Amino acid sequence: MNTTHDTAYYAHGTPAERWERAQLFFDAKDYAAAARVLTGLVEEVPEQTGPRLLLARSYYHSAQLRRAEGELRTIVERDPVEHYARLMLGRTLQRQNRHEEADSHLRIASALAGDFEQR
């Protein structure tokens, strides 16, 4: 396999075209290919939450949980009230059997979404 050719394919096009390509791969459940496209895009536009969140979701669905966790922690550090990133981080930690750590993120995600427990 020619890795130079593969890298060029995933990096080809404008950021908007790569974003669309990544979404197509994700929608087709080809999470590894979506992650390949998104990795370069996130490096190019690190301040944008959308590509980083889709990259984290791609990692999560392809069982690359440590990578998903890293991307989600970056999002939460930059935007502590990003409730979906909190939810995903909690679920990612759960899948790694880190339930106590996951619980705090899941509680925050619920509160941010307005889901309060009745007492």
C-alpha cells in the first residue's frame, strides 16, 4: 500500500470539501476513514469544535477510545459548557471502565442539557 498516495487522498481538497468527505465517511459508518480525513482538518483548524467533535466521535465508534478521550478533553477544556462533548467524554470513560470519572462528566452533561433528577 502506498501511504503517500493514501495520505494525499485524505488530505485532498479544500477544508470544506474534506469536511463534507469526512461526514460522508462517518454517515457510511467508515469511521476510520472519517478519522483519517478529520485528523488533518483538525490540525489545520484546531479552534473549530465541529471537526474535532466529529473526529472524537469517529475515534469512539472505531474503538480508539484514548484518542477519543484526548479530543473530547481538548473540547471541554476550551468550552466547559459543550454538553455533547461532556456526554461523549463520560461515555468514552465508561467504555474504558473508568466509571467514577465518567459519572462527573455525565452529571454535568445532564445538567447542561436541563435534565435534572426529581427528588
